[in-house]
Amino acid sequence: MNQAMLGDRSALPSSAFSYLGYAMALRENKLWEGLNMAQLGVENAFYDADNFFNLARIYLLRDNRRGAHQAIVEGLKVSPDHRGLLALQGKIGVRARPVIPFLNRDHLFNIYLGKVRHSLKNARSQQKKQKSSKAGKKVSKKQDVPNLFDL
């Protein structure tokens, strides 16, 4: 990027920095430079949720989920109904709270109990799917009977 343009921050609108940074990171694979540009956009226009959205996308390109999550949270503080931020939040997911909150997340008890909790949730969802598929089969048998009004 031209140093003269970076030196005169008033030459571009503040949101342009985050978009330019995302474009640099995505198309030119200049992740570090793109991140710096997006951070500059956030610093200059912290009230614009699009800047946080672009910053979060760059963090995801860099495989930095923690940074992306932080940018999403900050952006949602500015605009709680921002579609892009909400979609990214759904994409990366939200970690469940530790089973024993006063212990560290990496503690052996939290790891083991977290795995048990996860397997129980999966078992419950499998049971629900089986019940709904059984209910669907019953409906399909009813549909095999011809309707006299359709003739």
C-alpha cells in the first residue's frame, strides 16, 4: 500500500480501510497487512459494525478463532442485529461453558465431564431423529391410501 495514502488517513473513508484490508487478505494473501488495515478501520470508525465484520473475517482467514470471536462480540455491541456478524457467530459456534465453572477449562474433570455431556446431547438428538423418522413413516402409510376426492 502506498505510504502516502496510509500517512494521510483523511484521504479515505474509515470503512474503506477495513474493506481494503479484507481484500488484501483474501485476494493477495497478505494476511498481516490486511489485518493491520482492518484494525486501522476499526480504530477510526469503531461505531461501524462492518469494520468489525471485516476484521473478524480476516482473523478467520488467519485461523485465529479467538480474535474473530472477540471482533464479533465487539461488533455485536455496536449493532446487535448485524446479519454478517450473526452469521459468522453461527459459523464459528459458541463454546459451551465448562461443566464445573470454578475449575479451569483444561482441568481433567471439565474435559471428561464435557465429553460425557457432549455424548449425552448427541444421544438425545439421535433419539429425536429416530422418533421423527418413525412418525414420518406412519404418515407415508396413510398417503398410500388413495383419496377419493382426488379422482
